[in-house]
Amino acid sequence: MTEASAAAPATATDEAIAEVEQQVSMLFSRVRLVWKEAAQQIHPDLQPAAYKLLSTIVRLGTTNAHVLAETFEMDKSVVSRQVRALEELGLVETRADERDGRVRVLVATELAIERVSRVREANQQRLRDVLAGYPEAELRSFSELLRRIAEA
């Protein structure tokens, strides 16, 4: 008897979970493409990883490299290189923290805020277009499922 034939037959739940895994994989591929396109819309030389950092800096208002490294589980040297690139492109400034002048914080420039806002609005509209016809209860349930998957 082979290993495959000795395994228990897949249940309908197993098959449904496999379909979810496949669709999550497809979603991740699509998200990577969206990040790449978004980065190009911000600046032709911007890398997708730098876009993720920049959009987070814009959302938070101010932050530091340590927080970004923890948030994205990235090596600090990678974050430092990406932040340096963002500074060189005029998208981020490093300033002294208002509460503790010894600490350096990252702040998005007005140019970055404007461009990231434009990209976000377009992405949100695309999502609205896809989800608009679904009942609110289904959307909330879907959101809850995504939260659970993200926390797993």
C-alpha cells in the first residue's frame, strides 16, 4: 500500500480548506502586484518594500525604523536602506522627536502624503467596486475571517 492510498480520504472540509489556501496564495500574489504598481505610481525608482514602509509612515504620522522593522518583521539593515532611499527620493524626512530630542523619527513629506493618499483612494475604490453588492453582515464576517487568518 502506498503512502497516498494509506492516507485518509479528503473530506469536504479538507477540500474547502485547500481551496481557501489556494485563494489566499492568489490574493498574496495580487497584493504583491498592487504594491509594485503603487510603488511605481509614487516614484519610478521606488521598490515595493519601500512603498510598504512609506504607506505605514504616512498612516502613523511619525514613527521610527525600529517600529517599522518590528511591524514588518524585517531586518533593521533592510529598513535602514529603504528609509535612506525614501529620503533620497524626497519622500521621508528624519527629525528629532519632539518629546525626546535624542530620538530620531521618520515623517513623510507633503509630496509623499499626497501621492500615497492618491494611491490609497484608487485601491479603496477598486475594493469598493468588488465588494459593493455584498450585504454588510457578509462583509463583516469576511473581515473577521481575514483577521483570524492574519493572527494565526
